[in-house]
Amino acid sequence: MSTIKAFNSWITDKIEAKMRLKRPPVSLDILRKTLIKELPAALSTHRDEITKTRLYAELDAIFWEDRKDLLVHAVKAKYSSAKLHMVLKKQLGNRTVPPEWVVEAKFQDMKGRTSAPREETVNLPGILRVPFTDAPPYSLEETSHSKPFHALPKNKSDRFRIALISAPQLGLAYDPDIVRNLTRSGISAARKMRCDALVISGGLFRLTWQKTTGPNRLLDDLVTGTEIDIESMAANYRDRVAEILKKGEFGPIFTTAYERFKDLLRGWYKIMVRPDGRPEFDGPVYIVLSPDELGLVRRMAYFELLYLQNQELREAEAEANVRAKLAAEAHVYLTDTRHSGSKTAMNEAQRAYEEVEGESRDASRLVSRMRMTNLDPTQNRRVYDQALSYLIHEIEKHMPNTKVIDQNSAHVIFGKNASIIKFVSGGDSNNPYYDELGSYGPAQRKGNLPSLTVVSHPRSVYMRKTSRENYLSGSMLGTVGFVEAPMLIDKGPILDRTRGTRIKLPVVKAVADPMFNGGMLVIKIDSDLGITPDFISAEAVRKISAPRRGPSPAPADKLWLMVATDMHFGGSMRVFLHRPSGMPIGLTEAVFELMQKSGLSRGGATPVAGLFVCDDILHGNHFGTHMRPHYHWRSFAEILADNEQKLRRIRTIRDLKVREGEERKLYRELMDQVKSRPPDYLTGQFQELFHGLIRPYPDIFKGILLAAKRAKVVVRGVSDFSNVPNDMRDVGVINFGSGNHATKTTDGMLHEGAIVAEILRMRLAGDPDLAGLDLDRLIRWPLFQDLGIAYGTLKVGDGYEWGLHISGTPPKRDSWKDVLHGWVAVNRARGNPSSVLDEKSIVHITGDKHFFAGAFAGGDVYVMGPSSTHTDGFAEIAGGLAENNAGVAFIGLPAEGPDAGEISVVHLTPTTVQKYLTSGEPFPWDEFLPDSV
């Protein structure tokens, strides 16, 4: 046993023994001193590891592991530590009751042992004023595609893990146990997952900052999580608040805007600093201000201007009144001098009156100016900029390691990686995600399209993502991503407060949606493998961040599934890549070839333990393929005549290298014409499939089956639940769905999946390595009447049993912007049509639309695989669709369930595949699909 294991075992056993004594240690300090004194010499190198944090973790394991719910309810019921200790002692006896100091320490731990610093607050005159005028100036430079913010500038790597927390909105109702506070958990999880940086956008605060809004103001208060903190109030008002609380009176308690704002800043400090003073996340934290923060800035500026305007107006009115009184007196004096008969006195009085009356008139006009005219916009902007400087200064002062990098959106690069990520911190629009997706065209044409656009906002119900193509310089390859981030919001306390009350706050509407899925993102950036945003559910965030004894656990094991759909064998618009020799190869075949070259087919070494081909293996001919020539098509006579001339010229070339180059060029031109003339009839398309995929790569299919066997993958279809010999809707490890192209070509009389599955079964039958495997059960061709639909479950050994739902096409598509949204919407009103997928998180897999997409909604995973084709003429007749996505998708499911770790949906793009085909280097499958079971 290593010393670290021996030490862990010793300290656990020792503390348990000490705490079970009739007279256990009476404080944490005494327990610590005793352990240090009794530490064996062989373990002396671990003396410094006997810390208060470690001891708290050990005590938690002994006394609180099975009492988490009890603690949460006790805090909600406002139990004191003494009361809970008394109740436990009375009910359970001394042997199972922690000492009272342990209970008190746990209560403090739940509320947060970090003490946020307080600043003296004062009652400012005016309405909702904040003292921002003395804040140091701050220049917030605007980022852009041509001038991105350079994050991690000293890091020379081009591979990063970036955590994203979206719309935390501190100030909402939260769990009273700070360990379970989701925002704190997200920050801690970012550290424990070894992220290089953390980005927070979409809304830092939930703060209602209005003087009066009528009774509906109370609706906002229902979901406010802040508590009355007397110490944060102005000193001259604390006694009054204490008296109201002590007597339980219903008198109003007044909190200023400044006090509420400072309270939220202290909250951020508390969740970002660990009890020992170290930051919860020790890397840089980048903030993108949202419209909500900018709304606070506007309110600060507005109420300051309002106060100054009123002050000046009152002064001007007072001055006008004085001048009016003086003018009245001067007029009386002038009248008196007229009766005196002295011309000299009368002239002097006249001059005095005119002077005073003119001053009175000017003073009156000044009052009218201040009362009736607008404030100067230039000066208003100066005040606004000062308020913005104050907000940024306060954020960076109270939130450790933070830097505000932009407002509304920020373009960012990390380290040496040149990929630009655009973080959109939206909130004003009803759907900022659609805004980004629906207006990417001009940016793409200008060459300003980011590699990934991440949209954060307080309306997000669930995470969803898709891809768009970035065609540049004549290349029809190049893919970028768009993601709507999930909110890291604790819906439980909010729903407990509202209990169905309709509140017109975006976040309340979102968490009340049955499809709400809270969580955070980890964005993996790699110059070679691209950018992948992974989803982590809220409960997984809590699990990863939970305090524990010993080192952080390894990442969760993942079951990787491959989605290679819409291959369209026999279609003229198939994506062809090129081997180093220049020979073309189809996209799916190229991925199989990379697997083959990496040796993943041998003995089940592949990280992939499932294959899903959902739709259109063959191209068919129901759209009149023979009447839609490829745009590279040339007549046969033209090709013959042209090649005859080129061959004659090539024969005259004496330089062998030049001659060989010209011959290769001619050969490639011929290959281009061959692949632009695919067979329009199904027999020829089946031949293309057999000779292009099934015959060359049987070892890959075999490797997937063996990988599933080695990982102890258990697949159950509908027939396993209904106890019938066979159900055509059964799911397998390898699944060949049937699409509408081939089926409609034959008037519904043929489903190509059945033929492909049968051919593969026969191809693998008799292989000694597959002995004992039921290929009929593992290689399936799902069919629900005339639709390629299958249901079933999938698990690894005794792990979590995931539900599976395969469909050739989603049951509904309500937008080409988001091809999965309709399916999610349908499932709001749909129950369990399979009859076997109740009480499970379901993975819904589909194809057909030729767009890569993923979503995590209502506890389910939705994935649409990209196609193996370029965009064809259908895009024009369908209203001008965006260019479709080509590639292959991979789904990484935590073997222990959706709350065990990251859920990955990875898009392997043609650009990445071509890069490794050209270089000949082995594809880094273990990095691309990590932690495989």
C-alpha cells in the first residue's frame, strides 16, 4: 500500500474511533492536535495534510453522509445547532449523535464559512442612488472578430478546457446549504475538472431596482433569495430593523439600492472564496456583461441625474423666488419715488427695478429650462460611463480573479489557439440564439464568422447546439458551431416559492417549463480536433463539486456511440475526401479508414460501442435524380476529346516528374467525372454500398461488436420487455435504419436497412472472435410499419440504464434554424409511446435533415447526425436553406447516468477527417473520444 493510501486509511479510522469515544474531542483544534501527536512516524510526511478542511470532510462522512436531507430541512425550519443536537440526542442516543460543536460547525459550513468583507453604508439623499461618482475610470474596449480579446495570453498551448456558467443571476432563491449552491458548485466544478478559464455571462444579478411598481412588485419578491442582513445596513437604521424583527412586527423595512447591490456583491465573494481564503476557482474568470447589468448602469445614471436635476431645479426655483421678491420690492420703491417728485431718485429707482426685474426674468426662464427641457445627451453619456466604470470596478473588486472583457458580446481567443469564440450575453430579445443563427450570413460572407458562438441569456430552457458551414476560398468544407447555453439555476427553491404563480420574469417561465434542463458547459478547444461544448447537468455539477476526502475522482467513464447517417450511396452530391494518393473516398468510409489505420478494429479496441445509421443509406431516385446532374458533369464525347488531346501532350513531356504530375492530374479529373455519375438505379447503389463500406471494413463493424462485449454493454429491445420472440422495433448495437429516398423509389416495397443488416450478418457469421454473439439481436434494421423507428435500453454492466429511441426523421420540425426544437415540443405532450421508456433518461437519435444538432431537454438527450453530402438543389427550392452539415457524430454517455459527469455530443467534421487522411498520422481517438468504457 502506498503511503497516501495508508494515510487516508489511518486518518479515516482514527477520527471515527475518536468520535465514537464516550468523551470525544471537544473542539476541532483539539482533534487536530491529537491526530498530529499520534501520527505514526512512517506517515509523518503527510502531517501538513491534517487540515481543518480535511477534518471537516472526514466528519461529514461519519455523521452527515446519510443525513443530507435532514440537514437541509433543519436549516429551512430555522433550527439552531443546539436544537438539532438536542433532537438527535433524544431520538437516537449518544452513540450516533455528533457532539454539539460538530453540529454547529456543519451549520456554519452549510451557510458558508467564508465571511465577505463589509463596507460602511450610508443613507444617500434621493431615490435609489448609488455613490458611483468617485469610482476610478475604466476603459472597456470593444472586441470584434478583427480585434478579439486575448485570454490566457501567457499560455503557449493551443488546447484548453473553458468552463461557462450562464445566467446565474445571484439574488434568486437558492439552496440554504452553500455546498449545494449551484453557482458555487459550478465554480468549484470548473476547478476540479481542471478547466483553464471560466467565463460567466448572461446575467450576474437578479435585482429589482424600481421605486414603485404596484402590487406586482411582490411577485418579483417571491423569487428573491436575499435575506435581511442588519449589519449591511446603515448604522443609524439598524436598531429599528432589529426591533421589528425581535418583536415579529409587520412594519416596513427599508433597504436602499446601495445596500441591496452591496449584499449581492458580498454573495459573489462568499461563493467564490473558499473558507481557507483561496479562490474557489484559481484560474482567470472572464465576465461578459449582459443587458441586465447594463440596465442597472442605466438606473444608476438615471437616478443620479434625476437627483441632480431636482436639486438644481429646487435651487433655481428658490433663486427665482428671491429674485421675484426683490423685483416686487423694487417695483414698490419705484412707485414710491414717482410720488416723491425727485427725478434723480426716480431714475435711480427705475434703473434698479429694471436690473432686478431682468434678473428675476432670467431666473424664471432658468427654472422653465430645467423643468421643461431635456438633459444634454453628451453629459448623460459621461454620467452613464462613470456608472459603468463603477459597476465594473465593484465586480472586479468583490469577485476574485475576474476581468470584465466586454458588454452584450465578446470575441475571444485563448492562448496560442487562433479559433475565435463569440460569447453572446443576451437578454433583451425573446430568442437571442435564433437571432445569432438567423443572421450569420453576412458575417460568413465577410469572413467574420467565429468558430463557435455561445449564447447565454435568462430565458434558456435547455442547452441546444447546431452547426453551420463556413465555405471560404472555393472550399465546400468548414464547419462552425452555435450553442445556446443552459442556465445554471436552481429551479427547486424558485418553484417552491412560486407554487404555480404566474410571474412575468423570464427565468421563472424557463424553470417552470417541464423541459427545463439546468447545467453548465465545458468547452474543449483543440487546434487539430476542433471545438466541442459538453453539457453537465445541474446535479452532475453538484456531484463533481461536492467536498470529498482525498483527491478528486477521475472523469466519469463514457459509453461512446457513433451516428453515421444519411450516407446517400448513389447520390451525386456525396462528400468525397482524398487519400494521400489523390484517390477519392466517401466521408463515412474515410472515418472507418482512420479507425482501421489506428488499429481500433482489432479485438474490440475501438472506443465506440454502438453504431446508428438512422436514415437514407441509399440515395434512391424519388426526387428524379436522373434529371438533376452534378454541376461537374461533362458530356462523354467532350471527356474523350479532351483526354485525347491531353494524352498526346503528356507523351511529349520528357521530364518524368512533370509527366507523372500531369498523368495524376488527368487521373483525378477522370475520377471527378466518375463520382459525378453515380448509378440512379437501386441495384447499382447497393453495389456502391457493398463495395464501398461493407466489404472493405468488416473489421470495424466487428470491432464495435467486440467493444460492446468487452465493455459489458447490455442492449434490450421492445421484445425483451414484452416477452415476444421478436419485435421489429428492437434496438441493437449496430442499427441500420431505412430512409424515405429508397423506400419511395420502390413505392414503399423495399427498406434498405433490412438488406444491409442481413448482408453484414452474413459477412460476420462464422468469425471465431464473434462466437457466442447473437448477431440477429445485435445487428438490427429497425422498422415501425413503414418508418425506421426503434426503442430499447442500453447500459454498461450494472450501470445506469439509458433509454434509446431511434427515428429516421424527427416527428416534427418547426424551424430550419433548430431542427430538434419541434421534437422537444412534441415530447411535452407525448407520453411513452414505446411502453418501455418510462422513468429513464432517453437518448433520441435521428437523421434526415442533413443538419448536425444536439439538445438536452427534460432529462433527455436529442441528437441529429450530420449527413455525408454537400448541399444540393433542394436547398434552393425549399426557400434557400443554409448549407447542410457533413460529418459523423459521436455521443458520449456517462456509464453511471446523466448526473455522473459530462454528456458529449461531438461533431467530427470533414475538415478534421481530411487533415488526418492527408497527413497519414494516426487519428488520436483516445483524445477525441476520452474516458471510453
